[in-house]
Amino acid sequence: AALCYLPTRFQKMVEFYHTEIPAAYRDLGLGDLLVIQGFRWAETAKLLVIPTCPFVRRYLEKNSGSWDCVVQSESEGL
């Protein structure tokens, strides 16, 4: 399982762009755990996160207001 991210042009900003869960492990909550740990890592590292991954965006819709590190674009994070 993986939560994939990329750096942006700004040192303190990353993009969460993809999650991958093997078919045998889907629907067990692993994706949510990956996203939660990803946001915890970002907050500890004082990073901002642009969530472009559809799974991450759905997680945020269901759990709105959970993470202060989320921005929708690079310009919002400046």
C-alpha cells in the first residue's frame, strides 16, 4: 500500500497525488490510515499539502476541518 507524494516548487509544500491499495486489502480502512499518517507527517514536518488524489479528496470531504496543513493550490499556500 502507498500514499504517493511529490514536492512542489516550494520547499514547504507537497502534493498527495495517488494512493494505491492492493485489491486483497481494499475496504479494510488502510487507505484512511495512510492518509491520516500522511497528514500527521506533513504537520510534524510543517509542510502544506495539496490533495490532488481523488481518494484523499474524498477522505477530506468526509472528514472536513481535520487538517490545518491542507491547501487547494500553491498560491493558497503562499
